[in-house]
Amino acid sequence: MGYSMSRLELESDLCDVGNKMPEVSSSSRSNRPLSKLDHEIAQITKLRSGPHELLSHVGPGKRELPVSTVKMLARREGNYSGRGRFSSADCCHVLSRYLPVNGPWLVDQMNSRAYVSQFSADGSLFVAGFQGSHIRIYNVDRGWKVRKNILAKSLRWTITDTSLSSDQRHLVYASMSPIVHIVNVGSAQTESLANVTEIHDGFDFSTEDDGGYSFSIFSVKFSTDGRELVAGTSDNSIHVYDLNANRVSLRIQAHTSDVNTVCFADESGHLIYSGSDDALCKVWDRRCFIARGKPAGVLMGHLEGITFIDSRGDGRYFISNGKDQSIKLWDIRKMSSNATTCLPAFRNYEWDYRRMDYPLQAKNLKHPGDLSIFTYRGHSVLRTLIRCYFSPAYSTGQKYIYTGSHNSCVYVYDLVSGAQVATLKHHKSPVRDCSWHPYYQMLVSSSWDGDVVKWEFPGNGEAPAPLSKKRGHFT
């Protein structure tokens, strides 16, 4: 397998600074008309990723969008905007046109399925978790040198999730058990063999009320202040763990099926989003939960279970990946107080996403009570809990949504138009996770084929790295 033969399909010529971005051809999307997002978030996105009005003028009352990079630079030097420099929105307009689609270059190759791949908040570290008990932390700024090679403790089936603390001193990892383990990332020891070379302390999320029942943790996240962990579990619950008190501080019977994904809505930690196999997304306000004992609201629209949720970070918008083969964008101001799924009327077929393709008769179904504000289709959500994300705020103004896929690709969608603007093709097995660098135009994908590879924007002049025949090494 050679990287020089890696396939790349780019639906719009984002590298040509003189061309406008065309919509995706009908061959890669459905034949239905392509609608645009008509919502406040569309205007916010345009403001954060669009050029100054005077930089895009081509005549009285006329604007050119997108503006070529050459013209942007010329008009900046001519001080068209009156500021003498680019604003953050101007920078996003330039950078967001150069998608990380070139490559890929090999980061690592393992004889094990990759389940997790994530950059740290500042992009200096990258974490990859594998089914074969391994977690590797790479130092991105030092040529992707392995900073920490972790062999997990008491692993059940696979690493289901990992999370780095905001200060990057600690990493927690979860598996199909109620215990989350923590590793000291900042220690001098590179090889971290659980309780042999380093201690991996465990946080038990079970309680005496569980009666010895062992549940799985599918999702775990640090709070911004590093004092708490939130977890979604197979006992239909959300657990909040107080690290200072070393105990579960809050347990919510949140859903009627597995809670596959949880996250904090913003840095305050007051709001929590959750997604479940009951096909519902829920919003939980911890400030009033004790008094009310129920969610702040429910968001329905998916026809099948939720595999992942990513918050935009503003406490208002988030996206969810669903087993109904779609990503949905949500505004929590539209949430309902009634958890009405309407699913029994739809499910006139038997289907298990772990073993079967999505039924043809289900592809055109729509939830009559859909509260989402936009839906993105084209990727495949099968066999595993595929993840999706907003693109970085710094370099793109969160103009895009990207996701892994069962068909071994990474898909990038335009948030406002819904257009599929890029498809990254290299892997031979499902891509469960992928991560866009918070500051650079670099995206890393990991797959069940064991490959962890990076994609960058064209024009760096570097040839893709060839693979050696022996897996686990590269030249």
C-alpha cells in the first residue's frame, strides 16, 4: 500500500484563488434540490468567515465572494478597509479556502483498530486510542514524536473514549467498564504501562445502588476547569464525577437507552448535552436540575440513535451524528419539553447498524416533529459510533462540519449551504474519528485499518511518506 496512490476527491477547486466555490455535483449527493441554511447561525458564520465589505467590492453595490487571496492581499496593502490589517474574519476567509485535502502523510500504523484521534486544545499534542489497549500521545511540534505510549489497564473490548485536561497535564481513558483511569501526561516516563511503570488511578462511576451491575462508559469529557468529568453510559445515565471529592456528584437517569455521547455546552459547565440510542438529544441545566429533576429540553428529529455530539462552544448550537445516516444542526432555543419520538410509526423494518446496511425504505423518511435547523447527508454511520465536529473557529470561523464515515472516508460539509466540499479517501476500513488542528490547516484521520494519517492544504511541496511493509513503523 503506497501513499503515492492515495485517492483524493475534491468537489470544489479550493486551491484556485481565482475561482468561486461551486456546489457539489449531483453524483456525490442526492437528487433533491440543495437548500441553504436560513437561520441566525448562517449570518453569524458569514460574519466570522467573510471578508470586510470594502475588500470584496468589485463595483457600486456589487461584491465578489469568495475574494481571491491575491485580491485580498492587494486591497489590504491599499488599506481598502481603513484598518491597515486583516480582521479575524478576513483571515478566516483566506484560510478557510485552503482545506486540508493534500496527502495523506503517515503519522503511525498499528495492528489494531483506531477508535479515538484528537488534537489537544492548543494543537501541540495529539491523542490516538486503539482497540489493542494502546493509547499514544504525540508531540506535534516535535515531528510527531511519541511523548507517551500508554498501555491501558483492565481494558474491556476497546478504548471507547479519551479526554485531555485543559492544562494538558492529565489524560483519562474509558472502556466498556464503569471505571475511568487517569494518566499523568506531564511525567518524564515515555512508556506508561498501567501500574508497572506508572500508576493509572481509577475513578469508579458505579454506586452501591447498582447492585454489582457493571455498565460501560461510551463517552467521557473533562470540564474546562479540570475539576469534573462527565460520562455517558450503557445504563442510560449521565454521570458527573467530582475529582476533588473523588466521587460521583450527580447521576441522571437521562434516557431510555444507551447514552452514547455527552459534552459540556460551553466553558461554564452549567449545561450538558447528551445523545442516546433512543434517538433523542437532551439539554441538562445543572443549576436547576435538582429542583426540576428533568432536562431543560429535548430535541427530536433523528430517526435512529445518536452516535456523537459536538458543541459549537457558545451554549446555543451543537451538531449530532445519527445512525439514520445524517448530521443534524440544533439551536437549543428550539428545544421542546416533550420527549415525543414518534418512532414506532416509522420502524416497520428490522435493522441493526452493527451488522446491516441502512434500509432503502428508511432513507427518505423524515421525523414529523423534527426540531433541527439543518441536515447534512452523504456519509455513512454504521458499525461503530462515528464522530462529527465543527471546523476550528480560529482558521475557518466554524464554516464547515466534518465527519468520519463507515465507507472509509472523511467528509467535509459547508455549514450554510450543506454542500459536500471535500471527501478524503485513503483508508480501507471505517473512519471512526478525525480531528482538525485548531490553528493550522491540518486534519488527522484514524481508521479501523490501524492507520493514523494527516492531511494538509496543497502547496507545501512535501511528498507523501511511503509505508514500510512492517506495520507499526514508517520510513
